[in-house]
Amino acid sequence: MTHEIAVIPGDGIGQEVTPAAVAVLEAVGTVDFEFVEAEAGDAVKAETGEALPEKTREIAADADATLFGAAGETAADVILPLREVVGSFANVRPARSYPGLDAVQPDTDVVFIRENTEGVYSGIESKVTDGVTTLTRVITEDASAKLADFGFDYAKRNDFEDVTIAHKANVMRETDGLFLEAAS
């Protein structure tokens, strides 16, 4: 079975690390990959007027996975819509210590999972006047429940005994309140 990977180098270091990542995947040898190149980022916007062209969105949507390098000045125009296109709603960030390496807490094994498409990443910003801007924080019950389900499933699959739902519902009663209710 062939797995189609959309390869989007993007900007800056992405141009260097993405080919190296493709080389690693090709070296695996036990899995058949088909790599489909696509463009996004600063240079593409300068050339076409769009940081994330429709063709790139289609390639990413149709692929089994997407390998994305890096974004420059057009990051918000690339990353946020690309997350929507590929359904990347959960941002998984492990933090652990390793034996033999100095660490403040040698037994650290924590994973932070945050919603990747809502909250302050909804991309709804505006300028009110000089020196004043706003950001709309969008939280939905469906996305909150989906993230909680993902987090609990991740904990179970990786043998974590404890799950903490971090929130500030005592202050942000509506948004974090909805998140806490959906996640509990």
C-alpha cells in the first residue's frame, strides 16, 4: 500500500530540513511513500499573491499525511488554514527527561495537548485604533469535546495514569467554562 505525503517546504529552514526528512522517510524502506511537492509561504505569496494556493490546499487535503517545513512572515496565512485543511486540531507537545542527561526533574514525562484551530488561534484579529487591537477567542463545545477525547485516548494509549484539564474557568467563565464542561 502506498502512502501519499504532501511535502510543503515553506520558508527559511523548511527549505533545508524538509528534503532531509523526506530522505529519512525514504530510508525506512518498509513503507511505500509517494511524495507530492506543493508550495506555500512568503516566496509563493510574492509570486502569486497567495501564501497558501488552492492547489496546495487540494494536495494536502487529498494526501494521507502532510510534511510541512516552516513558515515565515506569512505564517498566519499558511499554518492556520493548513491546519483546517488537514484536520490538525490537536497540538501534542511532549516534555520529558532522558536517562543520562542532566535535568532539573529527572523523572519528567508530561505531554501538553492544546487545541490547534480555535482559541487564540482562530485568527480573528482587528485594529480598533492606533495602539489598540483585539483578538477574538473562539471556543466551541464540539472542538473542546474532540480535544478532550483525543487527550484521554492519548493518555490511555501511552500509559499515563493522570490527566489534568488546565483551564481558567473561574475568570473566563464562558470560554473556559464551556471547554471545562465539554472536557469533563
